[in-house]
Amino acid sequence: MHTEPPQYPAALGECSGRVAGSAHTRVLVYEPGPAGLRTSRWVTEHRAQLVDALDRSGAVLVRRAIDSPGALDEVAACVGGELLDYTERSTPRSRVGGHVYTSTEYPAAQTIVQHNESAYARSYPRWLFFAALETAATGGETPLADSRAMVRQLPRELVDRFREKGVRYSRTYREGMGLTWQEAFQTDDPLQVERYCEEHGIEHAWTADALRTRQYGPALIAHPHTGEESWFNQAHLFHSSNLPREVTEALAELYPAEDMPRAAHFGDGTEIPDEDMDRIRAAYDACSFAFPWERGDLLLVNNLLVSHGRRPYTGNRRTLVAMAEKVSTRRTGPGSYVFDL
């Protein structure tokens, strides 16, 4: 089922609205008037319309709306309710204050590939809130890609295969190679890590110098109300082909396969071909839409429907993020899953 793009109001309170994007991914953009915007009041008054827009298009951009981490914390809570901590971490971030974090702290020259936040985990945030407090001199956009459009863009046989098999995510946490287990699980207590893994369906084993984990998840998840499927996994991010070939070869000389920092396989343990990853990345490229950040921008994203990434940049860039409403996956039949809303 494919929902036709809705007609949005030309104005929402003191903001004028328009639709931006591509044939695959749409963003509803709101521009405040000359008097500016009292953002917390505005999002509270128009929360129902904003949530409806997020449940349809998947992303809303509000210009000149946020000027501090505290403002982002307040506005995100007005829309999403209780905000979430960043747990079961996959990338380095720092808490700025309250429930506001820096966006992923990777070097400016690197691309952060498209992904739905925490799609490898048993639970994940429904709402993401980004704020641009400082914009890069060049680059630094946050591309968006509609996860429903990804299903339509990918070859049917590939989609069917991933739907049937799901994804297995493997990680090895060790000092000096990506995140340590202490950073990923936000504790120094191995017993707390073991308890977390047992409660969240994560297989785990300690070695002399590391922690190995394995977890399984679906590749596609359907919306319980519309029946539309989202391409909702991070196989392409965990897969060895996400690294430069020389890095993968160097790691293979250092560690056996089971000790690689990250790996992705089909849920039955078989290899995912590099060719599948190439098709998935090409589909993300085709479906992505990016806009230039402006200082003070607020971007609201429905994480269940839209993936995000980051393009390389020059100069200084400060983009913050908050997350709200924990969602989990419910199995409804063989190879069939829905977001448990």
C-alpha cells in the first residue's frame, strides 16, 4: 500500500508552510514570520498537526526555531513527551545537557551513511529532533530518505530475501577499536551489561580482552495502521563493505571473523553478498533528499519512516539531537513484523 502525499495547510499559526523534497522523500518546511517564533508555544498549540505530518511525510523542518540546547530539550518534550537517553550505543556522542546530545562525533571528512536510529536494537526512538546551532562553511547536510520508498526502489527479490531471513548483527567491543563496552552500555559493571543483554535478547560472551555480542532483527517492519513496510535495518552499516577495502583487509589480518568490530549477516548466519549492499546503497542515494542547514533550524523526524545521515563538511558544525518515545517490534507471523505503537 502506498499512501498518496497529503495536502498540508499553507500556514500553521504564524508560520507559512510548503513541501520540499524529491519524488521519493518529502519534507514539510515551516517559515516563521518577521516577528519570529515562540517555538515551545507553537509546537504545543499545533502538536496534532505536526504529529500528523510526521506520520505521513516523515519529516518537518522549522526555520529559525532553536537557539540553545535547553530550547531543544523543551521543544522535543512538548512534541514527544518523555525524552530518551542514548543507550546501547553504536557511535560516539556526548551529552550536552538534559536529554540533548551532540550528533555523531565522526571526523568532518567522513560521510555518515543513511540509517534509522538504533534499528539494530530491540527498541528504538520514534521521534528524532535535530537543531542546527552552528552551520558548516560547506557541506554538512543531513540527508533524509523515506524508508517506505526504499522498499519500492529495491529489487523485489532482494526485499523478499531480506524479509524472509532478517539480519544478524555482531559486535566485538575492545579497547582502541571503536566503542568500548563501557561506553556502549554506559556502565563499568560487567554484571549490568550481562543483565542488559539478557533483557534485550542480545547473545554475549566475554573473552580475555573483549566482549562479543550478537543480536537479531527484521529487515523490514510494517506500520500497524497503514500496512506500509519500512526498510528498517542497519545491515549496510555493519557490513564489512561499509569500510574501505584496505581497512577490511587490515582488520582481517589482526582478528578472526568472530572478533571483527562489526559484522552483518543474514539472520540464518549466511553471508550477505557485497552486491546486495551495493544495491542498497544505490537505493539510498536515489531516495535521499538534502537541504542546506540554516542557523536555528529545527528538524523533526519520524525515525520509523525516514532515515538520516551526514555529508562531509568544512568549518565548524554544531548539530544537536534529542530523542523521544521508545518503540519496539512485534512479530505477527513468519517474516512479518510491525511497529508496536
